[in-house]
Amino acid sequence: MSVETLFALTACVLVGIGLYGLIAQPHPLRKLIAFNIMGSGVFVLFGALAKRGAAAGLPADPVPQALLITAIVVAFAATAVTVALLLRLIESTGSASLAEPPAQD
Amino acid sequence: MSAIDLWTSTDGGALLAAAVLLPFVGMLLGLLLGGRWLQRVAFVLMPLGLGLALAIAMDWFDAEGPLVYLLGGWSPPLGIALRADGASVAMMLAVAGVVCGIGAFARADFGLAPGAAESRAAFTYWLLLLAVWGALNLVFVSGDLFTLYVALELLTFAGVPLVCLAGSGETLRAALRYMLFALCGSVLYLLGAVLLYGGYGTLDMPMLADALQPEPIAMAALALMTAGLLAKTALFPLHIWLPPAHGGAPAAASAVLSALVIKGSWFLVLRLWLDVMPGVASAQAAQLLAGLGAAAIVVGSVVALRQQRLKLLVAYSTVAQIGYLFLLFPLAFDAAGDMALREMAATAGVLQAIAHATAKAGMFMAAGLVYARLGHDRVDELAGAARALPLAVAAFLIGGLALMGVVPSGAYLAKKLLLASADESGQWWWSWVLQGGAAFTAGYVVLIALRVFARPAAPLADLKPVSLLSQWAALGLAVASLLLSLAAVWGPLPGELLAKAFSLEELGTMGLLFGVGALLAAALARRPLLGNSGGGAVRPGFAGLGTVFEAGDRLVRQWASAMLALLLVAGACGWLLTRA
């Protein structure tokens, strides 16, 4: 198995774990971690693609790495904002539940 | 495409960079100078930004093709290009106009009177308003898919805190749900973009458009990106976060969220399907998008008619109107399945988006004003509101009329273009959906009109004062939506589109739509439309139907079902793309 295939398979596994967590885990913090795992899968895939897309004479295509670092920063910012929201939610309601209270009809 | 050079800066291209930077410069200045200065900066920037958008529109009018600006003079694929075509220019102009209107409205709620103490909510509001504006401008002019990813994330990060400005537990929960679901959408979008880079080695949109082949990697990418963007746009059944978020935020923030924020991701779906991947997109997959749109119209409208609070009614009306925005996709294809009617569909889509942005901003503001004046916004207790608050009620009703497509509103022209396209391509079923959507909209206009003009049992007491400027801002935006097609015809669209606007046939259709709408409202409203009794044996049946729709809506807005729906939409879209 080539290194690229290994990377691609790892990416698939990570995206799969992340998706499962996003669907099945009720706690928002676990959902957030699942989002990060899924995001990492996408980043690993992007890294592996850099090898495949290598242009004239370079060992690898540098563009994905530049884009990757931006995507990681964006994901980090998203995580920070979400944690801040979650903390405020717990502070204000005493629970981290995302379920809507029953409709008041 | 090759006739026009898309990889050299044009005259006026630098204005595009300025339009993106201006709001962000305002944010930084506000952060440096502090709360009291931020709103002054914002009020200076709003007319400046509007002027800038006008200047861009003039330059675009004079130029033969799109405006282009290469950042730092670097050419794609290594560099990043900003480009503006007709759709981007129209959207930028509309957003600048709506931001000015919302800013004028928000002055009463979030403006600081001299001597008043600074508040965190006010400071945050102006920062976020500017951020939404800058991010949207970036969405409209970005030339490559990765810059678009960053722009969409900026838009989400600016939109989410707007939901929970009030800081209550309920709004925080709505904001968190919005954030998490939008993040799922962005991962799917990013995955699609990564696949495209892997397949074609560039993310520049015109370069991709030239290189793309209808092969599995492009189809998978399009399906993933579309599903991700639908989650951010909140197309049914992915509207998990929209009603609590738009219904719970302060009126000035709801107007931003409903009128502007969702248009960013919708615009990108339009770009992807019609500009970047016309060779990959297929008529069958487009039927899926419009089918979800039709479902959104029915469910959103029925649930809207069942709402007890005016603001939630407007929020569910947004769910329905988002569906309307997706009806254009199959109508870009002709009967043979080629994308021959692209121009007509894209024009109709942009018109509808602008019509909704202006009208819905006005309607949310009006709902907020009603709440402020009466101290509540319960639909069943609005009797006398028309006398207590004539300008805001007028804004609400005019906005509703504009949305249902009364001549000469923008929605009228959009519907006309789409109907013509449905005729030409033989897709008669979408004509029914288009007219049905208008009838549903007429339904809640009739419902609210009857409620606000009803005579109150006792004279309304304890009315709070509301700002006159806010009322005029709401009315101004609603009237802008009503007159939009005049502006469009005065601008780039041919004048004969409005030639038969006042013919007997058009007026007859309009009357029929009102009639059907009134029947729908009478059948589905929580309380009989006129008086306190009536309806006989028919109403309980319809009320039962309404309850079923409400239960269905609650079910699809569960987290797990929404996530599964997201994956299903991506899968179905991909499967339909491969069948072309």
C-alpha cells in the first residue's frame, strides 16, 4: 500500500467517526469534538492530495498546505466560538441540552 | 467564456477590494475607538458603502464583461481574483441598501443616546452588522472556492452571535444549534472543494468551469458542496435552526439574519450550479432541489399560518420563501436537459432574492415594532394594531404583497420569468408550485390584514412609544421591494417584461391568488378569520391537517433526523447527478 492510499483511508475513517459522533452524540461538546475529528479527516485528505497534484519537479504541490493552514485556523476559531456559546448556555440554563423545550400550545 | 479575459484586472476592479474592506475597516476602527464611536463609524460607512456599490454598478454597466481585480497582481491559479458579474453587482447593491435600512431601524434599539451608558449588546450589534456586510460582499466577489469557504465561515461567525444578542437561555440554545449545524455544512462544503482541487488542481471558478468533466469526482464534489450549502441556507428539511433563531433574535438582528445571511450560501449554490459546473449539474438533480423547495413552501406556509406569534409567523414565512428561491434550478434546463435557459433562471433568482431581502427585512422590523408598541405580538390579539401603529402595519402588509408578487414588485417579475421558462421547457408542474407559493403568501397577508384591522374589544391602553425613524425604515424597505421591478427595468432588464403588467389577465390571476389565499387562511388559521364562530364542520378537519404539519415540522427539526436528512440529500443529489 502506498503512503497516499494510507492517508486517504485514514481520512475516510476519521470522517466516518466524526459523522457518527455528530449524528449520535447528544452532548454539544461531543458534537463539537466530532466536528473536529471530521474536519481533521478532510485536512488529512487534502494533505494527501498535495502529493498527487505535484507539479513540475517539486516533491509536492505547496498550495494545499497554504490552504490547509487557513482551514485549520478557521476550524479553530469555530471551535472557540462554539465553546464560548456552550459555556454561556450552561451558565444561563444550568444544562447543556440542545433539545427544545416542548411547545407551549 | 474564453472571449472575455477573466484573469486581468479591469478598470474599477480595485473598487471590489474596497467594498470588501470598507466594513472590516469600520469594525477595526470601532474596536480601537470604543462603543460610542462604533455607531458613528457605522453610520458614516453605510452611505459610503452604498455609494461604493453604486460606483461598482456604474463601472459594470460601462464595461463589456465582469469586473476583475487580481489581489497583489498575482494571477490564478496561484493568485486570488475578485470578480463581479451582473448577479454580484445586483446583490452588492441590494445588500448595501438593506444594511442602510436596517441600520436606520436599529438606531432606536441599539443606538446610544448622548449620556446613556454603553451596553455590550449594542456594541456587538454594530460590529456584527458590519461583519455580515463585509462577509457578504466577499461572497459576492470571490473568484475561487476556497476564498468562498472563508467568506461563508465569516458570515456564519457573524450571524450566530446575532441570534443570542438578548442572552437568554432559549436564544443561546438556538445559536448553538445554528452554529453546530452550520459547521456540519461547512465541513461538507470543504470536502467538496478539496475533491475538486484533487481532481483539477485549481479552485479558480472560471478555470474549473473550463476543466470540469462530468465524472464521478466532480459529481461527488458538487453533491457534497450543495448539501453543505443547503444546511447553511436552511432549505427544508434542513431548517432545524431557522425558526428558533430568527424568531427569538431581536427584530433588528432577525432582519439581518433572514434578509441577508441566508442569501450568502444560496448565492453560492446558484454560482456552483449555473456558472462553475453547468456541465456536471443535471436536470434530474435540479428537480430534487426544487422538490425540496416545493416541500419547504407547503410546510413552511402551513406552519406559518398556524403560528401564534407574529415573529414566528414571519420566520416560517422565510422557510417557505427559501423554498421559492430554489425553484429556479430545474427551470434553467430546457426540455432536452441542456442548460439553455440559464440567463433567465439566474435573473429570476437574483430578483427573487433581492425582493425577499428587502420585503422580509421590512416585515421583521414591522413585527418588532408591533411587539414594542403593544407589548406582545400574539397574532390573535392584534385587533386595533392598524390604528395604533399605521406605518409599521403598512410596512408589514406591503412587504407581504410584494412577496406574493403583486405588480410591480420584484417577486412579480421573478415569477413571470420563471413561468415563461417553465412553459418553454415543458415543466408545467413548476408553474403550479410557483402560483401555489404565491397563494400561500397571500394567505398570511389576508390573515394578518384581517387581524390588525379588526375592532378591539376595548380601546388599546398602555401603548409604548416607538421611534418614527424605525417605522419609516421598515416602510421604505417594503416599498422598495414593491417597486423593485421598475428599478430592474430601468436598469439592465428589457422594458417589455412589464408591458402587460396591468392587463386584465394579470389582474385576474392576482385576484384568484388572493381568493385561494383567503380560503387557505380561513381553513388553517387557529381562530376563524371573521367573528368568533363559523366554518362549520370543515375547519376541524383542516385544523387536524395543520397539527399534522406542525408535528412533522417538529420531527424533522430533531437533531438526528436533520443530520440524516443532510446525508440523504447529499446522497440523493450525487445519485441523481450520476444518472444524467
